Amino acid sequence: MGTKVADLEDAHAPWKSVHEKALKNGDRSYIDPATGYTAFTELSHRDRGYCCGNTCRHCPYDYENVGKPEQLKEQAREARMRARERRNKKEEKAADNNDDNDDEST
């Protein structure tokens, strides 16, 4: 496992407890108490499905795409395809449920 930016910072950094609380709440971001900037939680990064290549503090992918734009493009394309497939399946399921409801009402 690679070294994360978070590992290089002070173990008592003020954002650590804020990040943990955000994760427990299922939040996708939090405000860094030291800077006021919005930071994405690990949950947000996992939902994306790949490393964005921006050296994010909570990257769960060990920064695998940092400095690798071609690999990043491919992973982003694959993630978009997976998201599109999930969306289509949801729409098909909803349409099937509507058809079932129409059959019951007649």
C-alpha cells in the first residue's frame, strides 16, 4: 500500500476528526477546519470508482492515476459506462414495475 498524503501530515490534524464524523454521517464532503476549503471524503472517492489523479487527501486508490493521464481517461470512461449501465437497469426495473401496476389495475 502506498503512502497517502494523510499519512504524511500530523496525526492530530484538525481535519481527521471532522472526516471521521463525516464518514459516520455518510457525508461526501466536509469543510476543512484549518483552511475552510471543501474536502471530499473517502466515501465520495469510492463512489467515483477510480483515482482522479489529483492527489486527494482521502484517496482510497493509492494515487494510482497521479501523473498518468491516459490511464485516468480510460478509467473515467469505464466508470461512466458502469454508471450508465446502472442507470439503465434502474429505468428498466421502474418501467417493469409500472407495467405490473398497470396489469393489476385492469
